[in-house]
Amino acid sequence: MQAELLKWLRDIDEKRAADLISVCSVDLVYVDTLFELGGSDRMTELMDAQIGVPGKYYKNLENEFKAEVKTIEEQTMEVATAFGMHIRQISWQPKIDEDTEMKNKISIVTRQAIFDEITLNNISWSGRLEEPDFLNRIFNLSKLPSTDSRFNNAYDDIHKHRIMNYDWEDDWVFTDRRFNLLHCDEDILMKFLLLSINPVSRTDEEGINQLIEIYNKHLVPIGLEVYEKSKIAGKPIFGFRSPDIIESKKDEAVQKLRKIALVIGCNEYEFAGHLSNPLNDANDMKKNLSELGFDVMHVENPSLKEMKIEIDNFGTELEKYDVGLFYFAGHGVQVQGLNYLIPVDANLKNERTVEYDCVRVDRVLSHMETSKTEVNLIILDACRNNPFERSWGRSAAQRGLAVMEAPKGSLIGYSTSPGKTASDGDGENGLYTGCLVREIKGVNISVNQLFQKVRKAVMEKSNDEQIPWESTSLTADFYFNKK
């Protein structure tokens, strides 16, 4: 209820009263059940409210905080009424250890909000454990007093009233002075919360996730979060950590990713003539990738044998890296739905010779899958007109490259859409790579955002005649230039 009272006071602009109640605790003690007159079966709970006050505030309640005390008492009555309760009396008590409270990061308001949500959602905090057994894992119940004169320890007391008679409210533990969960040291509170989602106490995934959602909803804003830190017998074990620290470590890990690229440019074809820009494209990609932290393998105008050797060497090196990138600029062709890169010595007299004189793109993909790299990128600026097309008598439907399915953790970028051809460009770069090298160093731009920007730029420059394409199954964001 304290969280609602605090919000209520802020909503009615009672700032000083809200500031006071934020450092206090509000405990409600059940007194009786009242039924409305006139034969109605509607009932109201009669409660006493106890407000715990830190010492330095308690000394000044009668003078400096007199107006705030009156406001809090009036508004506590109003809030209780809204919850279907009637407050019989309100008492103010100096019960908080101020030194302990100042050390705690998890405030009383935060604790109360967590406990309220557990109660309102009818969640059993002890899970499948009986409550005295649950608490005995944190506290020595044999050394704690009983509230029942028939017993001499807390274990027997709790067992009697919660297991045998079941005559205490389900949320009794949150206000029990013996455990003092609203004001106890944080390590005790955390042990309590973590035990509630430990596999010893709870095995239903839905219930665990519900509690974690409640905890993180209130803890993340103050710099804590619940996370899975290990497993035991296949079941998750949870702990607390700082989200800021974790994000910092993630960013640091991104910066330290080991990255390698193979860049190939082909423009001097023995049987297919000269292309203007692939070497410029490859050189510019090499320069940019090197500046972005990639170790770059670079090949110009390779023969079939040289291209296969370099791809296989790249595959071997991939095993030492976290990120792999393959870039090719030159001629490419699709045959029967398969994509091939054309080396400079290929003489493709008919489609049947493609398999023997060219390199399937699947050769690169196979190496990437085997290496288990976290992120794999293939960029193909190879959808230019097939120089052998006329002699083959191929249909226009087989132009360009075919779409390939990107394996898990990879992205394949094409300079134009499936079955279409791309421009070699009028300047120093092909249209596609020219836009790519201009955008690739953008700060904090994910790889997906990068290719979207490239696509938009190419479409604008080509009047929508060339539309770059991607096939992706990336499982995490990758940034070329993360700051």
C-alpha cells in the first residue's frame, strides 16, 4: 500500500509529505472484518496502520513535520478506503535502524512494492516448500521467538499457524518483525527473493518468470536486475547484478570481437572483357574494413585455382575469429538456382561448364558454418550482366543471382534484387559498393540499419531500377563502428 500512498501524495502535490513517507514504512495490521448494514454481504477490513520513522525524522514529528503528519494520516485513510479497507488508528513508531537504512540501496518503498505485487497476484512466495522449511534456509528458526505462548521457537509457531491451522494471512511474512524484510540487510532480502525462484522452491517456468518480471520491474530502475548465473541439474540458478556493468561489459566485448574479412575484386576477365570498378570497390572495402578493426585478406583478379585456395585459407583462419566477412566484386552467375563467382580465367562456353570453371558461393557458406563464428557476413556485388549469356541463349529470368538461405547467425547482401542486374557505376565505384563504403563507418548503426540505408541510397540514385537485397538469420545485432 505504501507505493500507492506515495503516488497519491505526489499526485495531489503534497511533496513534503511524500518525501517523508518515502523514508518511512507503512505496515497494516488486520483487526476485524466489517459487514455493511442493510443486509449487504459486502465487507470491509478493519485495519490498524503502523508507520515506522527513521530516528532523525521521528524527533521532529511534533514540530517540523506536524502538517505533513496530518496530511499523511488523512490520505492514508483515503487510500485505504479505495482498497476496501477502514483504518481504525494510525501510530507512528521509531523502529528503523537509520544507519542500516542509509546503507541499503533497495528502499522500503521498493521492497513494499515488490511484496504488494506478490500478494496481489496471489503468488506463493515459498513455492513448493512449506513456509517454515523455506524460512529455515535463511534464518535459524529454532533461535527466533514464537508469537504463540504454546511454543518456544519460530519454527513450531509458523508450522502451527501456517501448516496445521492456516489462520495467518498469506503475506504474513512481509510484516513479521522477526524477519524484518522491509528493513533487513540487503543480503538477507536478496537471499529471500532468490530462494523464491530457486529450483528447490519453484520449478514451474511460468511462476519463475512472473516473479522475475516483478523483481526486475522494481529493481532495474535502482541499478539491479535478476539474471540466470548458472544451472544445477539442468535448472537455472539466479543471481543479482548491475545492468549498467553488464551493458558496459557487452559493449567492451563488441569492441574486442576478433574480425576477419576476405575481399576479392575481379575486373580483368580473359574471356569476358574489362569491368571498370571491381578493383576500386575491393580496395575501398579493404581500406574501410581495416580501419574498422578487421584483419583483411585481399585478392585481385584470381584464377579459379587461386580463388579456391584463398577461400579455403579464409575458412581455416575463420576458426580463430568471432566475425567473418566475405566480399566479392566482379561477375557472378546463377545456374539452376545456384550462385557462382566467376574467376578471371573462366571460359564459360555453356552452362554445363560453370560448375567446373567457377566457385559456388556455398563454398564460402560451408566454411562459415563449420567455423562456428558468431556473425557471418557475405556481400556480393556480383550481379552484373553475365558476359556469356548471349552464347548460352539463356532466358532473362536467369539473370543476376538467386536468393540463398542465410544460415543461422549470418547475413547475405546482394547488390540488387533476385534475378536482376546491377550497375557497374559511372564513377570510381559500382553503385552498390559506392553507397556501402560511404555508410559503413556510421557510428552505432547496426548491420541491418546499414543495409537499409544503403538500399535507400541505391534506389534513389538508380530511380528505383536497382534495389539491393538481403537474406538474414542474424541472432544478434552487429555494429561495424560501435562507440
